[in-house]
Amino acid sequence: MKKKIMGITAGRKNSNSEILLKEALLACQEAGAEVTMINLRDYNILDCTGCTVCTHGMSQGKNVGCTLDEKDDKKAIMEVMLDQDGVIFSTPTYDLMGCAMMAKFLQRGLSYETSFLEAINAIEHRDRVGGLIAVGGSTRSWMSMALESIQAGMFTTDINVVDMYLATRVPAPSQCLLHDDMIERARALGENVLKAACTEPQDRKWLGDPDMGWCPNCHSNALILGEAQWDGLHYPIECQVCGAGGTLEKTEENTWKFVIQEDGLDRDRTTVEGRAKHLVEIAHTQGGFYTKENLDAVNARIGKYKDLSFPSI
Ligand SMILES: Cc1cc2nc3c(=O)[nH]c(=O)nc-3n(C[C@H](O)[C@H](O)[C@H](O)COP(=O)(O)O)c2cc1C
């Protein structure tokens, strides 16, 4: 059966993100895949309101969906996206990160969180693969969270990212067309996504640059100093994307590398099991909030802030 590969972008029309995505999809189509592509700019996507009706429903064993389902196009897109074997995302970099349109789309994924929905037997597990492209006018220095910010939106729907490409120094519309190497790299990313989609889930592996990023688990280039987590777990250094924990070690070449410790993938956010641990945290922290004592205390204190307003515009 033909593999289904979808492209989702949020870049300018006929410009860098769209062009590189189209080249990646073309490689998939030429190799026999069934291809779909959308630009989020053509759709109405509302911001998550933070109502948490979806997760409250899940905590009671029900898949209630999103309160915005009938109000915008997210659900219609998700119905197609979740039926794919692979998805390629491409985004322009705005203020070091993936653009707000892409972030808005991805952050509406909470009501689709597979680790939560699988835990209540609302959905069957399905493995998907993905590739990410981030385009920017500068070098990595000014694109420092571009790929990582969209990587963070892949977990909710079990998209296993097998390749990522940071396309640098193309600020002007369609400027990537002057760089054959960029077009070739985008094509290779498409080929890698299709190759992974054609591989059994247990045999899938990272197909991008083997040396990409600090994190040997998710290949992000973003580490943070670890702090004690809600239950006391404390890794010296964490990958800020997948949550792998470990430390920095000096190599023989006198450079640094991030080494994941023995229990460092305990909360690996790229896996359903790792994310399910976050469900335990939410049940403890948010669930633990809803006691009569806490609600009475909040109600007693909230008046000061409800009655307080400052000049607005
Ligand atoms: C509001 C705004 C913010 C931007 N911020 C960055 C940035 O932080 N880093 C960067 O490298 N490029 C930045 N850029 C440049 C775009 O990423 C660049 O023009 C890119 O080619 C746009 O992709 P597109 O042609 O697919 O729309 C910014 C552009 C805009 C409009």
C-alpha cells in the first residue's frame, strides 16, 4: 500500500519554507508516496484557550475533544494528519523560534495527546514518522530554538522525528532557490522520512546528520541545567526537548558531549511511556489542587485581584 506523507508549512507563499517542503514532498511522491500539503496560512486556527476541558475529560476516562473543535479548522486538519504515515513540517524562524502560526497549531495538540488517550483506551497506538525544516535569515545563533520549538510539538501525536534541517541565511523571499545544496538537503529529508515510514517501527532510527545536536536521544541542540523535578528526580543536565537526563563529559578531542545517565530516559517525552509519567505529575499537582480546603483558600484570596484593575488601552 502507498505510504501517506503530508507536508505542513506556515511560511510565506512561494517562499523558502514552502519551496523546501515542496522539494521534500516531491522526493516522496516520485518514490511512490501519496502526498498532501497545506499551508496553515490558508486556515483558521485559534489559540488554545487553556480551558483544559480535554484533559479533565481524559482524567475521567472520556475523550471529549476540544472546545474549539467546531470553531476552526484544527480538527479537519488533524483528521487528515493523524491518518498519515509521515508528516514533514516546515516553518520560518521568528524571534529565534518557529513562527507563532506553527506554534499555535501544534499547541492545540493537547486534546490529541496519545499517551493520555491510550491510557483511557480511547485510541489505538499508531506510530508516525516526521521530518522538520526551519528556515531563517541568520545562522544557528539567531535560530537557536527554531527546530527545538517545533520538535516539542511532535510528541503529542507520536511523530518520531527522523531528520531535521536548519536552512540558514535565506532572509529574502524564495532566496533558497539560489542554493542548490539547500534544495538537495530538503530532498534528502523527504527521502529519509519516506524511508523511515517504510521501515517497521521497532527498526526506525535517526536518519539525519549523525552528529546533529547535543542530545543523542532526540538530536536537539538545547540543554538546560537540571533542577529537582516534582518528585525529587534531579538530573545534572537535561535535554530541554525530550527531557533526557545526564551530564557533560570531556571527549578525547577536548570537546564536550552530553552523556545520558542510566535512568536518564525515564521521562523521555518522545515515548508514550515517558509522557505517561507526566500524566502522573499532572494528577498529583493539578489533581491535588482540587480539594475543598484549597478552593476555599483561593476563593478567600482572589477578591483582591478580581476587584483590581489598571488603566488598559
Ligand atoms: C517577524 C520576523 C522575525 C524574524 N526573526 C528571525 C530570527 O529570529 N532569526 C532568523 O534567522 N530569521 C528571522 N526572520 C527571517 C525569516 O525567518 C526569513 O525571512 C525566512 O526566510 C522566512 O521564511 P519564508 O520565506 O518561508 O516565509 C524573521 C522574520 C520576521 C518577519
